[in-house]
Amino acid sequence: MKLFATLACFLSLAWATAAEPLPKATPFTAEKGFTPGIEGPGCDAAGNVFVVNFAEQQTIGKVTPDGKAEVWVKLPNKSTGNGIVFDKAGMMYVADYVEHNVLKIDPATKKITVFAHEPKMNQPNDLAIAADGTLYASDPNWEKKTGQLWKIGTDGKTTLIAEKMGTTNGIDLSPDGKILYVNESEQRNVWAFDVTKDGLIENKRLLKKFDDFGFDGMRIDVEGNLYITRHGKGTVVKLSPKGEVLKEYDVLGAMPSNLCFGGPDGKTIYVTEVAKQRLVSFRVDAPGLAWKRFQK
């Protein structure tokens, strides 16, 4: 009887866990406010969210903390943005995948300069920034389903640090800056590299492989957990630094592309969602690493 009761309790708990719905996001901007190229996003210290391709391609939109959106800047020539990061001084860096650039924008003046240009890039996709301002860029070749990684110094000098990978996409650094994480969209792998003293990478190892759905953007919280958009599934998955799936968030649309941490305490995640061309947001229990740096 005791065994039966224990088994019944176990089954009841398992059923409750399986039946528990995914934590859901809420809409933050109206549907169809962005183009299908909605990407970025980057959160600044004041709580604004900057997202590429608002209303039309080649723009960066600014969304205020209360959800009001407007065109903030238009990018020059054929430049089209993708990933966005900010440094500790508040300067914005934008991966320009069409012109093979990383652009630098001064938010105070909206002046746009080419911080780095590398003709050998396929299409710089997403960016990660170290505490000292060093940038890392993912660089996929979607047609060939391959990719590479670049280091971009504070002087704008580019260095190829990994090649012959899968479709490199989401990228970020651990809180201590000693591990670089990169995901591959098509192959559904999440890789970890050790960062050397000179900012290069070594000791590539598989953190987690998923059996279904693609990846896109990735960001890390102050505890070292990874939040990764699952393109096609319509979720953001939370992974521990050991590669354990801790939680999954429903983002109200099948095609989340990227994310950033923001809000008054850094515990709001904003997600760019392609199917409905809008931003959605949800709350988490730890602030983002990039947001925390703004507070220092």
C-alpha cells in the first residue's frame, strides 16, 4: 500500500509537471510594426530598446520603456543591421550584414561611423562584447550552412578566430569573460570556448545539442545562464552553464530571432519575434550581464 501511494504521488507530480504551461511573454509593441527583418535588440541604461528594421528596412527603431516606437536612425548606403550591443560608455555597435561592417553609433549625436570593415566576412550576424570593449562576431554562411567567428579589437582590427563551423549565430560571454558561447542555427549545437589572455579562443567543446528546431540569438544573465531563442518552436530556452535545460518561455510567435535584458532591474527580457513582427517581453529571476555593467 505504501509503495502504491508513493507511485501514485510520483505519477501525480509527473503529470502536473508535464501539464504545467510554459511561462508566457506579453506583447510589448503592436504587430507588424517592424519588417520581417526585425532583429537586434539592444537595451540601453535608460530602459529603451533599440531594434533594427522598424517600419522599413535599414532603420533602427527606438522603443521607450512604455512601448512607444519610432524610427531612431536610418543607416547609410546599403547597410542593414542585425545584432546590437552597447559598451559601458553607452556607445552602440551594430552588425551590418550587407556591407560587412560593424557600425558604431553615438546615441547622443546619432553619428554613424564604420568601426570595423572586413571583406572576408560572410555577413556579420550577432555581436558579444567583453568587459574591456572587445567585440566578438558570429558570421554564418547560410547557403553553405557553414560559419566562422571574428574578434574585433577596441581599435577596430578584425581577427578570424574560428572557421569551418556550422551556421554560427547567437554569441555571448560568461560573466567572468573566460568562456565564449556560440550556437549554430542549422546544426542545433551550443559550443563553449575558453578565451585566452589575448582574446583568442581554444578548447572547443559541446555544451548542448538539441534534436529539433533552430537557434538564433543568445544572451547571458549575471549567474551565467544562457537564454537562447528557438526559431520555429516559438520559445526562449534557459540553459545552465553546464548545459542543463532549466526553463522554457513561450514568446507568442513561432519565430523569435534575438533578445536583450532590460527594464528597471534588468530582469525583463525583450524578444524580437518575426512571425508577428513585434517585440514581446517576459520577466526572469536574475538580471542580464550586459544590463549589470551599465550600473557600474
